[in-house]
Amino acid sequence: MLGDLIAASHVIALEQLPDVVARHAARVGWLDAQIYLADLQQDVLCRLAGHGTGTGGGPETPPDVVRVEGTLAGRAFQTGAIVGGSTSGSTSGAEQWWVPLLDGTERLGVMRASAAPGTELDTQAGQDLRNLAGLVAMMIVSKRGVSDTYARLVRRRRMNVAAEMEWRIMPPRTFATDRVLISAVMEPAYEVSGDVFDYAIADETVHLALFDAMGHDTAAGLTANLAVAASRNQRRQSPGILRIAEAVEQALVEQFGTQRYATGILAELDAATGVLTWTSLGHPPPVIIRKGRTAVTLVGPPAPPMGTDLGLPPSLRRDQLEPGDRLLLYTDGITEARNSEGREFGLEGFTDFLIQHHADGLPVPETLRRLIRRHLAYHDGRLGDDATVLLLEWSGPTPYRPARVEALAGLPEHTTADTTLPSPWTVPGRDVL
């Protein structure tokens, strides 16, 4: 079935995917398969509707929007685990399951699938559902880049031009290898202007960049996009933090004179050893969350922002990470923005939130999602500056091997509603998702 689904997917658009998936899933007993994609701010899950009249054999009318908070679908999205059981209020009495849609470790949404009443979700059935969801996620990623339907579905309101540029140029918000996990959040999602993050991997080197361009207009978006483009261009020709910083400086000065500048952090991590090399260009220094309970601010002399043409070169700092360390790069919109009472969220409030939620055992992307929700609530839902966090977790020099579902002990033979099956990306002490 999976092979036939791959063959069928080569010449279809995103809008055709729901019907194709539903038809193929029904062949192996998974009825009424539905695809739900997370909106830009990850508050709700929106159904990707197909063109066909049928939905794979299910009699129920699926909801178009499901909230992340307080629902079984949302729990599957938040935890990365299969969630479900007997559907309450269903006229068919079917068993219904919500399965995370993951492209690697990037959370796209969830897939809903129903089965005949009394169907047991044993180890093999759970793995089959994960295999189907994994394939569907890769198909979504292969189609969404040229799909305006996708863009309209995941947006809940109008986006400004600067944000349009920024979201198109940035890498996925979550990515993982066998040694590192990278995750990022950015608000205000629809009006962001000057913040932008970037990362890339070459052999054992992880490249990180965070830029904060001056201003809150379209010109700030242009400045940030030019900084990222210049950074990537230099990095791919001749890597090295100082050369990259010089290339960004030169590009901004050539384009804007000294009228536009950007602060930033440029960093490289040797994933085999944990050695972090970084520099600050007028930007707040990185912070490390160590052992899940201590925040350590790294110290280094900052250079002027890029684009100022002051002729003062940056200097490099080297620090040794420990296994399990979480490296935080952030913009001042997180720490310095004031609420209606004039109080800052502050660096301490920022790091305390992450430390407190480290013990919850949630995946890192979910912790960051909750952080940005807390930050928005603190500012009554209105931010006067872009707020961005880029987090890297280093697991250590030994490559990490995620456990397969089949190897997980104690998996129940039958689950009921409100029961969660473990995720293959979650093991004690390692919340990779």
C-alpha cells in the first residue's frame, strides 16, 4: 500500500493528497483518513480538505479546525505520540486515532484514522500508522513549497510583506541529527520584520545564525533577508565565522550605505566534540541551560552591528558544551519588551520558564511553543518588537539512536480513549520528539 501511495503521489497537487491518502489507507482497514495541518502559530489544526465526495469510507463529518489545547488531536501534536481510542458520541462506534505528522522532527500536524469497532492498536498496528503518517508528511513537504493552498490554510489572518519574505527564506523550525536538535520560534508571526534565524550542517559542523535588523518595516525585512543571503553565500564558498561576518557587513554597506544595520550572533558547533565557537555583533550573548536547572550566560566582547562600517572586527569565543546542554540564541524582543505595566519579561523570566518546563519531559519544540504563548500572554497578545528564540540541544559525542516502537517495553495490547502510545522519538532523559 505504501509503495502504491508513493507511485500515486508523483503527479498530484497538494489539494489531491487527502483523497489519494484516504483511498489507499482504506485498503488496509484505516477508514476516513484525514490530514490536519498546524497553523503558523501552532494554536489550531486545520483540515486539508480533498476534492472527492468520499472520505475513505467513514460516515462521520470531520471538523475543519481542532484546537491544539485540550483535545486528543492536540495532545498527539504536542507529545509526538499516537493518541485515541473509542470515539465518544460517534454514531459508528469506530475506533479513532490521531497520529503525529512529522517530517523528521518538524511537526506539521496530525493524521486522523478510524478503524472498525473493537480494533486493537497493538505494536505492529501502531508502527504501521506511524509509517503511513511519515510518508504522508514527506509528501506534504514535497508539495507545500509550490502550494498557495497550503499557505492559505495555515494562516489565520493577513501577513505583511516583510513576514512573507522571512518565512520563505528561513529553514524549518525544527531539525535533528543523531547528535543535535535545533528548534526555533518567532513572533509576531504575521507582522515580524527584522528578525530571522538560520542554520545548516556540513559534516560535523553545525552553523547557527540569528539576525535582528533595525526597524519594524519592510526595509527591516529586506535588511534581514540580505544578511541571511550574504551569510549563506560566504559560508558555502569559504566557511568561517569572521569571514561570514565580514561578508554580511560588506553586503549591507554596499546596499544601504550605513543607513541600515543588523545585530547578530554567528556560531559554529563541532557536534563530535561539543566545542562552540561564536561571536556577537552588537547582540545579546548566548545562554546555556545546563543539567536542566542552571542558566549560564556566555561572556565575550561584542563587536559593532553589521552594516555600521566602523572598521572594528569581531573576535571569536570558544566554549565547551556538556552533553545535554541547551544553547539559546535570542533577540531582545524576548527579554527587553515591556508589558502594559512597564515590566520586562526579562532574561531571568525567559530562562526560568525553560528550566521549569525541562522537567515536564515534553519535546523541545513543544516547550518553545508554550514559551511563546506565555510571552504573548505577558504582553496581552501584542508585541512591539520581534521576539525570536533559536535553541540547540547537544546530546553528546556519542551518536544518539532513537528506539523503535517495536523495542519499547510495556506497550498495551489495547488502548482506549485518553490513552497515549509512546513516541519512537521519546526516551527517558532524551526528549528529542
